[in-house]
Amino acid sequence: MIDRTDQADRRCRTVVRDAGLPTSKSQRTRQALLESAVQTIGREGFSGATVSRITAGAGFAVGTLYLHFPSRQHLFDEVLAHVREAMLRDVNRAVRGATGYLDMEVRGFVAFFKHLQRNPWYIRIETEARIWARATYEAHVADLAFRYVRALRRCKQRGELSGYADDELEALAYMLMSARKYLAMRYIMRDGKACPLPEWLREAYMRFVAHGLTGNGTE
């Protein structure tokens, strides 16, 4: 959804996109624009993230955006993947070397909320992307679920999660993903900032996971 009232967007559509910049400089500029877009959307939302605000935040002229993205919407379409990869790097680093499912889950849970403290805009970008970049949002959720299912399947192959069939793992992944998001919205996010994860919340979540996912599924 492109904001047709964005005057800067209309003025600059004819900018030549291939400027022949060296790859390294081009990549740095592209990253700077993505980071500025993240910060701007975090403050203003997608609707307020105009081309002029994004480029000013990165320290570039308005036309620079079109050297790296065909439109503001194309930039929006990449922002969610950009923040997702950063979040996954933190979580994957935290769960590396986990000794089993519960260890992996508690490490990943804590790492996710630590990531939110450093990147409080993640939840807003994810939520608003459902409206402003719908196809990208759907791909984002599918990618997170695929990765989660893959991790659950590895645990099941080691003899864990024995109470659940293979075709139930995707449903479990969506339950766990939803829990993180909505717990963050209810207990962590405050006026655009993220509070530390309360110990009681971590313990409550882990009791739920331990009793719900490590037994026979009959209790």
C-alpha cells in the first residue's frame, strides 16, 4: 500500500536506480536506509514513515532511497525481513548448545525478550506489517513457523515431545509464537519501550511449557 500523497515519493520515481556505486558502499547505504526505516516506523508507524523522514534519518537526500529500492513500498516489504533476521540471530545464538527441548525453549524465550529491550520497535513493525505489507507479513510468519517446526522436529527425533504427532508440530509452533507476541504486548511493551522480562512471567511460561509439551498429552 503506497501512500499516494507522499510528494517526495512522486517527485523521485524517475531517479536512475543503478548509480554504479561500489557494492560495499551500496550495501552500507542500503543497510542505513533499512535501519532508518525501522527507527522511523517504530516512532511514527508505517503511515508516518515518509520517504523524507526515512532518508533524513539516514543522513541522505530523498532521492537516495530510489537508488536502492524501487519505491517506498518495496522498502516496507523488506523492513520486516530485516528485523526478523536480527531477532533470529539473537535467539539462535542463545539456544546454541541447548541440552534438550526445555532448555532450548527457555533460552529462546528469554533471548526474545532481551532482543525486545534492545529493539522495542519489533512488535509494532510486525503488527502493522499485516496491513501495510500483507504478503511480506504472511511470508514472515510462515518462515518463523517453519524454523520453529524444524527445531521441534529435531527434538522429537531425539525422543522428546513423544505425546505429539508430527502433523501436530506446526500447531504447537503457532501456539508458542503467539504466546511470545501477546505476552510481550500485555506485560513488556510500555509507551514504545520494552520492560525487562519479569521472573514470575518466565517461570509461569516455563511451567506451562513443561507440563504441556513434555508429558503424554493426556493430563
